[in-house]
Amino acid sequence: MEILNERTEKLVLEYPCDWAYKLIASEKKALEAAIHDVIQTREHTLTHSNNSKTGKYVSMNLNVLVHNEDDRNFIYEALKAHSNIKMVL
């Protein structure tokens, strides 16, 4: 369960819905390759979010239509497990 508004509530979503993942990687091209590996030909939008001050990391926002909770969690876990991705939020 997630804590929302200082109360314990379960997040309720109506599927299908657009979902945003924030991804952090060492370089943009490696991140793009990882996204292709995970979501393949699914329609998505990838936008730049930020670069670290040192330029060591780049963060990007991935928006994709998810069909159900299992689909949303599968994408999250697959992105998190990919060697090119440092962190998924």
C-alpha cells in the first residue's frame, strides 16, 4: 500500500491508462536502446527530463499506455532489470 495524503490507501487506477516512468541512465543512446529492448514496437513518448551537474547521468520520461496492473508492473520490472538503466521512478 502507498501512503497518500497521510492516510493508507491503495492506489486505484482505471485501465487502460497512460503511465509515466522516469528513467535514469549514463547516456541517452543506451537508455533509448533499453527502452526499445523492453517495449519494442509499443507506441510511447520519450522526453528529456534532466542531466546531472557533472553530465554523468541523464534522466528521461517515458510515457506509455498500460493495459492493466500486471502490464504496468512488468514494464517497471523489465526497465529496472535492464543493464543500461540505473534507476526507474
